[in-house]
Amino acid sequence: MKGYYEVVIHLESANIDIEQHNLRVQVIWFGIVIAIALVAGVSVGIPYPPWFGEDIWTGLCVFLLATMFGAAYTHRWYHIWQFGIEADAVTLAHGVITRVNPVVPFVRIQHIDTQRDPVEFLAGLSRVIVYTAGSRGSDITSSGLILERARSVQTQLRQLTIKSESRAFEDAV
């Protein structure tokens, strides 16, 4: 399905198929947008007594504008995010306003985790975190994967990292 967040995998030897990001992520993000818009609308519309009807309409307008902007932003964010495993590196592409495209070579990977927060647990989702030998901000996180797929990606990355380390050792000798 065109336009959906895709986990783009380019490594043929690992038998990894191109797949789509789970739609539940966009639903969760939209739920967060609604909650933030509701808080913004109420905080603008409540401070004055109810006989000032204009402030209630202002709160409603703030809620609607925040919801529309947030929905458009999360929709775009959902379609831009891409995670991929290439022949020698893990890549990630994300960002609506500022595009970020980190590439982490397998030889820089320290360890790989799968994590779930309570919302992800309820939605049946998980995330894969690739920790690197670089600075704190150089880690890569791919969220919104089905738990089984996240574990599969973790195992595949571990195997590819071990292979790349053995190749790096052979090249050094």
C-alpha cells in the first residue's frame, strides 16, 4: 500500500521482505494529538466565567485548529518514517520539518534491544533500539513494529553485526 510507513529492507541475503509499518502507530499518535488539543482548548476556554460565551468558542477553535494541525503533522510523520537494513548498515529516515537520515554501520553497533511501553503493550507493538559506539544521540529506534517482527529484526541485526565484525577482523589480519 503506497504511502504507508514502510520498513525498507535492502539486504537480499538475509531474506528480509519489504513490509509496512503497523497502522496502530498512527492511531496512537492521533490519540495523543486529541489529548493535547483537548488540554489546549480547555485551558483557553475555561479561565473565564461561562457567561462570556466568546471564550468557549475560542477554546473550541483552539481545539479544532490543534487537532487539524496535529493530525496533518502525524499523518506526514507516519508516511516519512523509514527504517532499513542495508548490506553494511542500518538506516533511518524521519522528520517532517527537519529531515534526519542517520546511517549506522554494523561494525559500530554495540547491542540491540526490543522495548515496549504501556501504550505499545496495549496496542501489541514494540520497538527496536540499535545502540551504537558513537555518542548518546547516535542510537537508532524503529518503533511501531509487531512484537514478533521486532524480535525478528533484532535477531537479524545481531547476526549481521556478528558477520560484519568477523569480516572486519579478517580485513585487519
